[in-house]
Amino acid sequence: MKVWYLNQKSLPEFSMMNMLNREGFLTRIVSSRKSEHDGTIISRRLACNKEGFNLSSPNTGQVKIRKRESKREGCMAMILVKREKPGKWLVTKFMRDHNHPLVISSKKGRPTPDEKDERIRELSSQLHHTNRQLAVCREQLRTFMTYIEEHTMCMLKTVEGVVQNIREVESETRSSS
């Protein structure tokens, strides 16, 4: 068996999965194990996205009825990597053969990292613009609330003056009668 060593920078799922995706090998993480000592990942198994079958229950073995077509075809292609020591990863199992044709995803499929970055920039710009609009609205609302408070105080003084005048008039009518 041929043994490959991967450096620490090549292991992160995104770089490995992106490399495999470019070759038409769409992957998903099937399993991973973490160290009991420090919680770091010590092994990871990536498989073709068409690996396995959709079963309703592992006990019954009946195929689950899906509303959309199943993408799983029982493909056995996979790669298993284990951490040998910090910074060194060992490919312990690699099954290259697929039981289906490899299709390199088109532009209509998943967005490329550049498209994702562009979309993130667009959304960040929209968020920044919306936050500026929100700040303007917030300031207008504060100004309006200040005006309402001032008007309320003015109305309160006016009502207090009217009440005082009514009391004086009532007092004068009582004293004159």
C-alpha cells in the first residue's frame, strides 16, 4: 500500500474537500474522531457524496421513499486520514474507484469560493448601508421623542395653568356667594 503524508496545512477539510471537488469527487464527512486528551481531531473519513444508500431505518433495511431523487448510489470511494503526530497526517485508506461517472460541477452547481467571496462582499455592503439607514432613523426618532417630551411638558404646564385658573374662579364664586 502506498502511504502519503500530509502536512498540517493540507488537512483542513476545506482545502482537501476543495481539491477533491475540483476533480469531480464531491465529498462529505462520514466520520471523525477526536482525542480524549485535548479534543483535537485525530482521524477523519471523507467519502464520495454518492456513498451508501438512503435507508429509512438501519434495522428494517427498507429503502426510504423520498420526494426528490436520491443522489446516493452505493459508491465506495473514500479517503481515511489519521494524525500520526502533531503536524503529520497519514492517509491510511484510499479507495479511488467510483461506481458512477465523475461530473465536475458546472457554474450552475455550487458557487466557487470567488463567487462566495463576492456574495459576502455584496451582503456586507448591503448590511453596512442598512446600518447607516438605521442610524439615521434612530437619530430622527430620538429627535422626534425629544420634541414630544418638550411638547408634553408644555401641555402639562398649560393644563396646570387652566386647572389653577378654574380653581381660582371657583374660589371667587364661592366667596362672592
